[in-house]
Amino acid sequence: MPKFYCLYDIMKAITFLFAIFLSGLSYGQQQGYLAHGKVFGSKPNMTGMMDASKVEAYMDKKTRINITIKGRVLKVTNPKGGWFQMDAGKGRIINAHFRTYDVTIPPGLKGRNVIADGVAEKQFIADDQQHLAGDTVTGKKQHSVKTNPKQKLIFEVNGLMVE
């Protein structure tokens, strides 16, 4: 009878070591590893790529434009749906999100350079339900409407690639 307990203890020890080995393997994998060339969504079209700091000047008076931009991610605001902020130079920010909600980006994307393909559009103030009224308000409401001059562009991303 004592030999049975000895064999039972050996099997228990082997199972315990195997469980530790498997948990060590899963812990060793880096979740959300951002290798060069990692793609989220569809692969961006690299032709006609432009720096994020030049997009607003390039748009001039256009309200929407299809473009591929290259820039640095400042902050991942919501990983589910791919909401993040990009540096547009001179203290300006581009608010970006994926067109489809099923894309999840890792929070480790902060500080990385990315190439994003999508639609850039200017943010307008809809004063008195006047959609597409422009980004400035004149008259009595000129001082009561709050605008953030640092956040003028919204970018709807189709595809993003880590540079």
C-alpha cells in the first residue's frame, strides 16, 4: 500500500511541474507585440503618403479627403474600435478611429510611428443646427461657443501599419 502513495505523489509532482511549464510558456508570449510592419485593418496604400503635420495645409478648403498619412501616436483612447490620437505638429492633434468597430489596437501603440490610410475631414461647429456652417462663429455667439483649435481634424482609418 505505501508504494501506491509514492506513485501517486510522483504523478502529482509531474502534473504540477507540467502546469508550471505551460503557464511559463503562456507568460513568455508578449501580448500585443508590435513588430515592424504589423497591420491593423486593411494594409494601407503607400502611394501619395504624406506627413501628418502637412495634412491640414494640403486640404486647404476641402472638407474631406482620402489620404495616407504618416505620424506618431500620442495616445490610445479606446483600444476597442481603434480610437487614438496622432501628432499633427505644432501642438495640434488628429483624432483618429477605425471605420469598422471590430478592430482592436493595443495600448502599446502609444509613441510608435504609424502609417494610416483613410479619410481626413475637418471638424466643424454646427451652430444653431447649421451643419457645414464652417469652423468659426460670428455675431453674438462668437464668445460663447467653445472650440479647441488643437483638434481640427478627424481621421477615419481603413488600415494602419506600425512603422
